[in-house]
Amino acid sequence: MKANKMLVFVLAAIVVLVSQSFAANLASDKSSNYSGTWTNGSNGGTGFGLWTLSASGGGGSYIGGTGEAPSGSSFGIYGATSGTSTAFRAFIGSLTAGQTFSIDLGNTTITASGASMGLTLFSGATPEFTLQFTGGGADWQLNDGGSFFNTSQGYVANTPLLFTFTYNGGSSYSYTFGSATGVNFTASNPISGLNGVNLYNNAQGSGQNLGFDNLAIVPEPSTLALVGISLFGAIGLIRRRKV
């Protein structure tokens, strides 16, 4: 009996250690960590990889007032009429079941029909999940591997909207975005191995900027609680078999 108990504890410890070794680091970052200077290769905050900033056709990036940040300042990217700008941030490790990525998003006005802005979660070089607003539309859209579908969160200029993405394991995820929510959604394609986020602004035009701040990755405490429940359940089965 003691040997069986010890075996269960050892196996549970191995499961936890393996999960933690591949899980994304606990991470946080915000624009106020940069003293107004944000360039390619910057790495403020903790737990994330370097920023990779890219722009073309008059696009660019900055830290300043974008009209939506709760603190009055944020990271910002702009695309210009025919330009684009991206800001990529790698995770250290991949999201595992129960982990959540969160970010405050917002924007100034957008009037260019067909222009787009948003974020994409990547698995390596493969885009897996996209949140996007397209000029001329009314609501933000999601794409989890198939086609875009409506979030029912309307476009609101100069207003911060908190976005959270929780990976549930397999192809399951949950999200919140402003007043919109989706619980235990099943993605059209597998979404495991999410290890980076890319913010983008495509051809919005002068003064039509995407702002974001307060990036974070947090563990879900219930994950370890579930491991504990499974552990005690296994011990109970062993006890019943031995009686």
C-alpha cells in the first residue's frame, strides 16, 4: 500500500514538472517600463522574449498617448495609407492548459475601408488565432483556423478593451474581449504550442493607430488543483482495490 501511494505521488510530481518545463513563463510588461523609448530588440518587463518591430510604407511604432490606455500611455503602431507595422513578442515556452494571455487593446479612429488591425497568436511561424477589426465593419472578428466570425464586440474609438485568451488544452479555448465572451470554444484547427503574439496595423491611414499595453501571461491555479484531485482519486482507487 505504501509503495503504491509513493508511486502515485512520484507520477503526479513528474506530470507537474513536465508540464511546468514546457509551460510559458509567467510574464508581464507595460509601456511605462520603457521611459518613452521602444525599439526593435527592446525587452522590458519579465518573462517575454525580445520585441521584434517591423514597418514598411510609412508605418512605424512609438510609445505615447493613443487615446485608449488606462494609464494615458501605451505602445502604439501605425500603418499610414499604404503602409504596415507589426510588433511581435515571443513567449518563453508555450501556453499549456489553464494558462492565459491578456492584453489591453484600443485604437484611435479608423476610417479606411478594408484596412485592418489586431493581433495573432502564433505557434512557431504558423498563425493559429486572430482577433481583428477591419475598416468599414461594425464589430471585431475572430478566426481560430477557419473563417472570421463575429465577437459581438463593437468598434469603439479611444476606449480600452481587455482581451484574454485561455488555452484549455487540445483545440479548446476561452476568451473575453470587452463585453464579448466565449467559453470552451473548439478551434477549427489544432491550437497547441502557442508561443508568440503579433500585433499589426495595415494601411489604416494617418492618425489611425492601434494601441496596446499591460501584456501578461498567468497560470491558472485550478490546474494544480485538478492534479491534486486526480492524485487523491488515484490513491482512493488503490485503497479500494487493496481492501
